[in-house]
Amino acid sequence: MSHHADPASFRAAASRFSTGVTVVTSSDPDGAPVGMTANSFTTVSMQPPTVLVSLKRGRTWQAVSTSGRYAVNVLAASDVAICRHFAGAPLAQGALALDERGGFFLLPQAIAQFGCEVVNAVEIADHTLFIGEVRWCRHQDGLPLAFYASCFRNGLGAEIRPSEALAYPAEGWTL
């Protein structure tokens, strides 16, 4: 007989591990950008540079599965509105101005970006671990957006309250 942790206890315990917040982007079969918020991102190897993301089935999962490519955009502490947008709470109607580099879609304000080619995919429960070799990366200064104990925090650990989260202009965007 298998024994599993209670889901509510597991969620509460896992929330005590501080994670960075990313947006994983890819392109659908028509070449249109898709993306989702993900905090399951980690480096795997330095030689060759390799990372992984854990994605649940959905539009972005399908795009990565089909294209064999993804970009990871590490969000800055000021990017709570972007995080929420890609987690399914759209800010407004319109078009998102993404940068495109070598077929990868990027958020220009991200503090780090990784363009990856999938080299392995491992199915685990309701997620897939997409392991990608990093073809290029870049970074800029800024405090990272973190998630700890079910709250957004800046890179110094201070909680970011909803009233402090910067919203995008009214003309807005969607992806």
C-alpha cells in the first residue's frame, strides 16, 4: 500500500521553499507566442549549460512539446502584474510587445533570459520536466521576484503587497 502526504500539508510545506518566478515562453504551431508563469525552474549542468522547467499540460506545454524550444524569463520584483497575467489573470486586451531573438520570445524587462532547445522530456505525474540546453542567455541588474509562503517578495525578502504591484498601462496587452 502506498502512502502519500496530505495535499494541503504538502502545499504548505512546499511554500516554505523560496523560489524565483519566471515566465516560460514558446511558439505555437502557427508561430504565435504563448507563455505561462512557472516557478519550477532550475539549472542542471554547466557543461553543457542546461536547465529544466516543469510544466503542466496546457497551451505552453503543447507549444514546447511541438517546437522543442522554450525561453525562460526571470522576473524582476516589479513584475508582479506580468506574473499574474501569465498565470491566467489578464490585465487588459491588446498585444504584448515581446522581443524575438532567434525564434525565442522574450520579455524585455526580465532580469535574465535563457533560450533553450529541449534535449529530454520526462513525464512525472501531471507535469513534464523539459530539460533544455541553453543556446544563449543574457541578464541585467535588478532585484528578482520571489515567492515564499504564498506571498510575492522582492529579492531581499520583503513582502510585495498587492497595492505595491505595478500594473501595466491601460492600453494593456495579452498573449
